[in-house]
Amino acid sequence: MISSLQNALSTPYFQFRDIAHNIRSITATTTKSCTEIYFILNPSDYFSRCCHHSMSALRKKFGDDYQVVTTSSSGSGFNQPAPEKKKKRQRFVDKNGRCNVQHGNLGGETSRYLSDLFTTLVDLKWRWNLFIFILTYTVAWLFMAFMWWIIAYIRGDLHRAHDDKYTPCVANVYNFPSAFLFFIETEATIGYGYRYITDKCPEGIILFLFQSILGSIVDAFLIGCMFIKMSQPKKRAETLMFSEHAAISMRDGKLTLMFRVGNLRNSHMVSAQIRCKLLKSRQTPEGEFLPLDQLELDVGFSTGADQLFLVSPLTICHVIDTKSPFYELSQRSMQTEQFEIVVILEGIVETT
């Protein structure tokens, strides 16, 4: 089947649309997509053309070594046919990296989300995170202020406000607003001044200990949730650039699928590793239909080429040999085949 793919190179240019790959990173997430795969004869000339948007940003960092060659759609070099309009295909992973799968008919399984409440809160949208953050603190503050007011009410402190011979539970707490202010002074560790707890109130001491423990738990949970939410590497992915198209061409005498990746920031990605998955549906000889069959694309695992050092744009290569899922595909079958290429870029951001 390699010969059939090599025969496709006898014509200057073949275009295949709707073959996308999406980039998702664990510690430094990035999401871009290739919308087309090309058979080309000169990959160096092609990459300067197909990476125009990505490499124009990289040129600002790396200088003239990565100067973009601007070509028009009607220019010489490629005799591009008019693209055919095709029906938009549904993807498992969108081009922005979002998983396009929604779980339905869970029944009573929704309660499992509450068993992992921390992750559930982190996965919520920002508006719900802020709403829960404000609501939790407001309810906790009002509840504890109400408890201090209840103690003052039961002991009769509210009715003996101006009795100099009487020792209240909390000095100068005569109503709910004053009880709320006392709680804020205690919770925020401002320091006691006009209002303070006395030693004649054992129930107040117990409530004070409970308030300290509850406040620490709420702070650790909500502040930790907000910190994890803000430190997610979603925005870091915006400075990891990928070529707009993937190309199939000869390299080192082998038919190779190629695309490029580059890092715009001066801070490096530590232990950067790239993997590729081919997603497609198939039917087994027994008649079972597999809607999501995953195949691994070798991008240098055996040679260590999958370990990236992103100081300059790199070309990621997948050799189409007998072990490749594309080995049995001809030019004609690739035009009608339905599949997705999902590229997973993993790494640790140096600054974090």
C-alpha cells in the first residue's frame, strides 16, 4: 500500500479535508487543530506556506530564522483545485480541546459527583465558582453571628446591656449587628478591642473553638479550590502554536505525516512529551460495532523523538510504514475515511 501512496505523489497536490487533530496537555494544556492533510513534494516550501498564522507569531520571538514566506491562493508552486464543500462532521474532541461527549441517562449516578466535591467545584464554570465562594462565606458568617447572638439572648445579655455589675458572655454585644461585628473581628484575627469574650462564659469558649476549626476548614477548601482553578494551564496553551495543516510527504526516503509545534514563551516546558491517537469507528469480524476505537500513532516513541525540547519550532513526524494505521489507506480511501487524530502534549511549565 506504500506504493499506492507514493504513486499519489506523481501529481503535485492532493487535498484532504476534515482530518483534524486536537492538542490536549495535562500539565501544560494546548488545543489547536489541523484541518487538512496534504500530499506534497517539497515539505520545506509547504511548511512556510501552511504555517503562516502560527509562524508569524513565532517569528517575533525567534527572528528572521523563521521568516514567513507569504503566498497567495492563486500563486505559483501549487495548482490548488477549488475546495469542495463537505458536511461538517461531529468530533469527539473539538478544535479548542473541549471534549464533545456528554453523558446521559445516568439515573442515580449523579450522586457520585458529590462524593468528589472538590473536583466537581474545580470543573465548574467561573461564574458558579464565584457564586459558591461568596455564598458559602456569607452563610457561614451569618450562621456563626447568629450563634453568638443566641448565646447572648439565652444568657440575658441583651436585656442587661447597661448593668455595670453584670459580666456578659461577650462584652458590648447587645444585638445581632454587634454579634456579627464580633464574629468578623474574631474570624479575621483583627484583634479584640471594644468587644471581647469573658471568662464567665464556658459555652462561648466552646463556640470560639468550633468557629476557629470551621473557619480553617472553609478557608482551606474554598481558597484551595480557587487556587487550583486559577492555576490551570488553559491560558498557557495559547502560547503553544501548531501548524494549521498537517502534511504527508517523503522524508528520508519514507512516507511521513508531519506537523509543527512551537513555544512562544521564553520559559521552557520541562519533560515535554507528545503522543498521537487515531480515533475511528470499526466493526469486528464478530459483528460488534466499536464507536471509539483508539490506535496509537508512533511519533518517535522507540527512538525518543517524542521527548521534545521546545526552544524552537519542531516538526513532529509519523512514518507511514507497515505498523502505521494509514498503511492500508490509499489516496481515494483517505478522502472518504472518517477518523480523528488527537495529539496529546504533556509537560511541566517551568515557572510553576
